[in-house]
Amino acid sequence: ACSLLLLLISRLSVDASSVSVEHKDFSITGCSETEKESMTGSDGQEAWHADFNQKTGVVTLPDFADPMSFPGYYEESVAEQDVCKQNLAVLIKAYESPPEELDPPETFIYSRNDVQLAVENTLICHVTDFFPPPVSVSWAKNNVIVTEDVSLSQYRPRSDGSFHVFSSLKITPEDGDVYSCTVNHQALQEDSDIPIYCIHHTIRENMETVQMLNLILLNKKTINDSL
């Protein structure tokens, strides 16, 4: 089955003359046979997206930003998806279901804040340089799949035509915890190497006890080679 992706991107530049700053607003509508997305934002930052599963719009501005509302945006997004699907069907027929270009993703994992034992934090898995969407991202703690406190951002286009996406996991790390992020994409022969965070808590014995917390970034191959 063909999974051709149709992506429509519009940009609007707004010149705030009072402060001589140019802001670039954007909106994105995308669809394939299995995926659909509608998002709007400014200066490369997402401000709103449509949640088609929950049938509502989601404001994604940070807490410190001025509150904004987006009346009618979800209804407009639904209508745009209908048009997108129609255009997609025409393109698939016109190009006789051409084979897609496939670019496998690169994956990086990092913590939002400096890691401290028993202090709540967030791990972020950045999946980038892939085409086309979708990708699936899963998390594990100590080799056990985690589904709670997990979030996934909207697909975001890059200047070269590829996409990137962020997945996050809320954690409260303990000594010896191992967290991993696994990415699956159709350009990969198998699941990608798993970026892994290992949290080691060591005690040095001298005149006083000193606790050290080391955060180590390893990949799956490095882990296997050391076993």
C-alpha cells in the first residue's frame, strides 16, 4: 500500500514595527493514508495543534506566554483534512503510486535538568532527519516498557524536507536505573539502536562519605559489548 505524504505549509510574516522585530507565523496541514496533522505556530515554535483522536484543539504555548485562543481552528483543520485526502488520492493516481524516498531517523536522548536521585525530571528523546512520517517511539525503564507519563510532539518539518519529533518521559531516578528510547520507522530494517541513560550512584570511602551521580549516555551496541 502506498503511504504517500501530502504536506501543505503556509507562512505569514508579521512586522512588529514598534519594536522592529519580524515574526514568522506558520501553519502545517499534512496527511497520508494512515496519518493526519494540523499545526500552527510562530518563529518555529508550535502554538496549537489538532488532536483528531479527541476531536479538539490543543494549545501548546508555554505557561509563561500570554494566553491565546484559537476559535474555529479545529473545525477548519477537519475541513482541510478532507481536501488533503482528496488531493492525495489524485496525486497517487497521477503518479501511479511512486515509491517513496525513505530516510532513517537519528535519535538522541537527554535530560531536561541536571539529574539528581529522587528528584523528578524529564528525559527527552529527539528523533530527527527522517522521512516520511510516521515514527513510533517507546520507552523502557530497566527493560520494562513504560506507557505512563509519556508524551509525543507533533511532526515538525525541517528546512531540508525531513521531519523531527520529540518524545518525553517523566522520571524520578533511582540508583541503577536504566532508561531507553526505541524508535521504529519504515526506513529501518529493525528498531534503531536504543539510546540509553544509565544512572550510577557510587560511594567513595575516605574521611567522609561522598556521593557521586554520573549520567552516562550509551547506545545499545556499547552496552552489549560490555556484557
